[in-house]
Amino acid sequence: MAKIRAIITLVVGKGKQFAPNSVCDVSDAEAKRLIALGYAEGLKKNAQPPVEVTEIEEDEPDGNGDEQPVQPNGTDSDLQK
């Protein structure tokens, strides 16, 4: 038996469903097939589950005042006046 992590919803055996990112035990041959198809990733024994990293949107202001002022249309863009 081999442990795999589902990348998509998998239906294994007699209709057992495994949601994405869940871990399940399958035969070695089935694990190799699912990994080759890109439907699952192999796990080593005693492996820790990966920590999910969330992306930070760069477009959001961070409150540090690093934004450039935007001039309304039709006004002079010289800020030193």
C-alpha cells in the first residue's frame, strides 16, 4: 500500500471518494498510475503535510504611505507649486 495526496477528487476502489488535498492509501500500482496521470502526488512515510502558503496581493495598499498621488484630469501635475 502507498499513501498519496489527491490533487483532484478521486474515486478509488468501490466508490470511495477522496476530496482534493486529502490523503488516502491505495495499491502501489494504482498510486503509480494516479501520480503519472497528475491526479495525485506521492507521499513518503512519516511525511508531514505541506503548509499552505497564501499569496499577498501586491495591489493592495499596505498603509505605509508608499502610494503615488493621482492627479485629476485637466490639472497641473507640478506638485511643487
